[in-house]
Amino acid sequence: MTPLSVFVTTLDNARTLGACLASVAWADEIVVLDSGSSDATLEIARRHGARIAHQPFLGYGAQKRTALALTTHRWVLLLDADEMLSPEAQDEIRALLAAGPEAAGYTVPRREQLFWRMSHPRVRPNRFLRLFDKTRGTIDDLAVHAAPTVDGPVQRLRGALFHFGETSIRAKVAKVTAYAAGMVPTKRARHGRARPWMMLAYPPLAFFRAYVLKRQYLDGWAGFIAAVVMAFYAFLKHAQWLEAERFESEPGLRMPPDAPTVSPPGRDRV
């Protein structure tokens, strides 16, 4: 049996951490890297037998890389503190570890909580690389959506993980507003100048992709609202990109102190 380390970064995640860690209770090691929780997060981690370490928040990629470095086994599984493995994913990963992994990493489909419901099973899920050989992989440096990358073949797992991050429309809108601001430095580094015309073209495409191509229409009104918010996110990324550029180009102007920061609301830097 190939041993497995699970690593999770936390900050005030008492609402979801218990379910997260319970879904990997069978793992050989659970590492929790906390950045200053003031709720019951650490108590929950101790109750589930996790090895706890402390590190002030370094940014998404750096924080996850620090947690990864604390693991002792070659094969690792990254979970966010507001996620949990489904029973099917647990069984599939355990069978894979028993047989011996063949790829460098494995992606897992993620089903999303949409406000008052869980997404329909037939909605097309996003896939995330979460199970990987750490001798062949690392965590990238994206400003917001930092994720594992591996050098080698990647295969797909069928079992899903559940994400309990979209608890309300207000929380979703606040999160995408902060994420859009966090994406501005990455977009400027990759693409240079802002493209204002994308504020017109990209949001309808984002809505169509979410609502039709990913089948969020199956989620009823919750799916419609989520698709509209994604279109808003698409608009905000380009609007804030243009805003940052204009503040720099106008003499005497500067970004106001109440500008959104990279960190999402709710202190859940996971």
C-alpha cells in the first residue's frame, strides 16, 4: 500500500474542517498548516489526529508549498479546508494506492455548493489536480488560484470531491470581487495592457459557458444566479485591470485605500 499524506491550509475554517478531515481519516498522515485561526479550527484538527504547524499567511502558492514541504510521504493529496472527498473518491484513491499509482498526478472532479443546494450530478464539473507524486510536482505561483503542477502524465479519477464554499450569494459576490482584484497583477504580467473591449465580449461568453456548456441550467435558479455571478467576475477582471492601468497613467492619482485586496472575505485563505 502506497502511503499517503494529506495537507490542508487553514484560517478560521471550523465550519467545514471537520467534514474535510473526516473524509481522509484513513490517510497515513494529515498535515494542517494554520495561519492564525481564532475559532475552533485547531481543536478540530487535533481531534482528527492532524499534525499542526503554524505560519502567517504567505500568499496562496507559498502557503501551500510550505504545507507540502511538511509532509513526509511521497504521494500527497491537497484539500482545501472547505472541501471533502466523496465516499466514491475515497474508495477510488485507496484502491489506486493499493495497486500503486502509475501517473505523476491525478485530477478530481469537484461538485460545488450553489447557495442553498449542491450542484446537479450532471453539471459539468471543473477538474483539479489534487493527488500527486511530490517528487515530480510542486505548487505554482498564481496570485489567487495556486494549484499543483507535475512533470509527467496526469490521469483522471471519477470520484468527486465536494466544495462547500458558496454559502450565499453575498459571499459569492464578495469572493469574486476580491479574486478579480487578485488576478490583475497576473494578467498585467502575462498580457501587458488592458483590453477594455473584453468587458463587452467576455461576460456573455462566461455566462454561456457556465449556464449552457457546463449545464448549470440543471441547478435551477441557483445555477442561473451562479452563471450571472461568473459573468460579473469576467467583467470585473478586465474592469479592474483597466482601473489599475489608468491610476498609474494619470499623474497625481493613486489607488484609493479601500480598494479590494487579494484575500477573499471570511478569513478562509485556503
